[in-house]
Amino acid sequence: MSKLYFRYGAMNCGKSTNLLQVAFNYEERGMKAIIIKPKTDTKGGEKIVSRLGVTRQVDLCLGSEENIFKSVEDYIKENGDIHCILADEVQFFKAKQVDELFKIAVILDVPVICYGLRTDFQMQGFEGSERLLLLAHSLEELKTICKCGKKAIVNGRKINGKFVFEGEQVAIDMEDNVEYESLCAECYFKFKAMSEEMR
């Protein structure tokens, strides 16, 4: 039986870069890896965009109501066997879609390696990530650092260069003057206190 993997980390920890490297490794050995992502992630359109400047076309870009298990089954019927599924920005998938990824690993016997955030800019869980933390056979943290040098574990949201701590859960990086910065917990609370003082 294949496994469902969840590789998570704060922004800028190299999730997309790692995904692209894994795809390259499979293909270098003559194996077929497909890349999927949720349509919610509009950054790059139907491409994976790494901060290193590497991009790659996505094989399946899926809406929140689409059945991933059926979509993958249809893909295999049309294109032949696959050896791995690599899923980017999995925090945006619905819980039922994560269940479908789990079913792909178990029933179709295809490894599924998921990459995404654990929490949003308010330290709240994403639906897809919460389900993955419960179901994944393997959990792996991809690490990065805060500007202060400590390990970053949370994501700060900036609008027009200033940290904000209220708003909708989903706002895509580099759209509408939104950007994210990976922070250690100490810096997160420091910037939050400063934001509250400025009100």
C-alpha cells in the first residue's frame, strides 16, 4: 500500500521547490509524476511557481467541488499509469478532497505527497491541512527562519508593507498588495502588539 504524505511549513520554507525537485527525481528515473493544485491558488494560474523562479505546468487544477479520486482515475484512463501524485497548496483543498487523496494512496496504490501550510496568518488551521494532520501516514516539517534568526513557525500577512491580523482567511500572496512573511512566534506577537497599539 502506498502512503499519503504531508510536508508542511511556514511561507518561504521551499515547499514548491521541494515538490518540483521530487517531480524531477521521478522523471529522471523514467517514472510519471503528476502535479495537482486547487483552483483557489490563483498565483501562477495553472502553473507551480517557486520563489527560485522555477515554474511548471500543473496536470490537474481542481475546484473545491471536484472529486480528486475520480479526476485522477480519469487521468490514468486517458494517459496511462502514474507513479506519484504531488499536490501543492493543499491547505486550500476541502476535507473531503483530502479523504479522496487518502483513498488514492490506499486504493489506487499511488503515493500522494502533499505540500502546504498548517496555519493561516491568524494561527488558525486550514480545512485541508487539519484533515491531513489527522490522516497522513507521514508528517514532515520543512523548516525556515524568521528575520531574527529563530525558527519560523507562523505566517505574517502584510498589506502595503504593514502587518495585519484581521481579514479573510484566503488572500493570495503577491495579489492586491498582499505578501507574507514567515515569523517565529515571538516576532509574530511583537508585530501583533505593535499593530494593536497603532489603532
